[in-house]
Amino acid sequence: MNQKVLKTLEYNKIITQLTGYAASTPGKLLCQNLLPMSDYHEIVQAQTETSDALTRVRMKGSLSLSGVRDVRDS
């Protein structure tokens, strides 16, 4: 992705805000390494997953992620 475009969009500020919402260290690392997608089919799939998750939250309430632990070494 073009760095000038990312700077114009203040992408780093968005990533910093997103990282603040992550509940675990691995989640924070995933947030920090995100880059915009460019493949149409991947974008549509991601938007569908987001829509499904939002529908779940609206119907059942938010998910509690307290107590999430890093299990990567396991």
C-alpha cells in the first residue's frame, strides 16, 4: 500500500485507536500489523463476517473477553 495514501488517511492514528480496544497482547499485535485489503473477494468476505458479528451482538449482547490469556506457547 502506498505510504503517502496511508499518511493522508491518518492510518496510523486509526490503528492506534483500534489497538487500544484489543483485549490481549496477541490481539494488539494483530491490530498493529493490519494493512488495508485490496482483493475484492477478501473485502466482501470480511464485510460479511463483520455484519454477522454485529447481528450477533445486537441479538445476544456483547461478548465478554475478560480473562482472555495468551495461549500461543501452549
